[in-house]
Amino acid sequence: MSGSVEIWIAGQAIAQDQRYVRVCETFHPPTIYLHPSAFRPGTLHPSTGRPSFCEWKGVASYWDVSAVDGTDRRIRAGWSYSNPTQAFSLLAGWISVYPRRVDTCMLEEEMVLAQPGEFYGGWISPWIQGPFKGDPNHPELI
């Protein structure tokens, strides 16, 4: 897709681009993925810890993100699929971040809210309506 995307930490836009991949899943707000070139040098750091597995996309690895000088590091704030399933092959190498783990995410010049809960990484823009998985007011959305 095309449209502006920005991710901010410590008053700095650590990622900016005019293109992104939007993934929609049942009862989730879209997840936005950026090409690694959208991130400023010094802001992406491979994270330690276990990978995770998505039955649809495959094995995810994680990224820490930070300010340009490496400070204000956000542990496991981003993830990517280096070798996704065939159906999601377009995501290979692209990176998404959890909006709740950075200071601000902007999508097409609108501030994004984080999907409820600690597990999910959806980007709730003003034009998206819930309820969504992770919302404690809607436990039926499992």
C-alpha cells in the first residue's frame, strides 16, 4: 500500500516510509509492516529470546528498536518473518512494531492506538472499528 507511515521514539522519527504492507486477520486491527530501509541507521537491533510461531505466517524473530544513538531501547518492540509461509511471502524481511512499545505510530498522518492486550500488535487507526481480540470487554474474541 502507499501512504505515510512514521514510528517515533524519544522525539525522533526512527522509521518513515511511503509504502507499507497491511495484514488483516479476523477480529484484529491491521498490522503494518515496513521495509527495513524505512528504519534509520542505528535504530534496529536483533533481539535475544525465543522466536514465536504463527500458524499462518510462520516463525517470527524479534527486534529491539531505539533512538538513533542506541539509547531509549525498546526490547522486543518489533518482529519480522525472514522465511514466512508461501501465502505471506510478501512479508519476508519486513518489520512491524507494537504501537504500545514505541512513543508514537502514525499511519497516513493519523495517530495510531495499540490493539488491547500485551500479545497483539495491531494498529488501530481512526477509520478502524472494533471490537478486537485482546479487549477485556470482549473475552468472546479468542
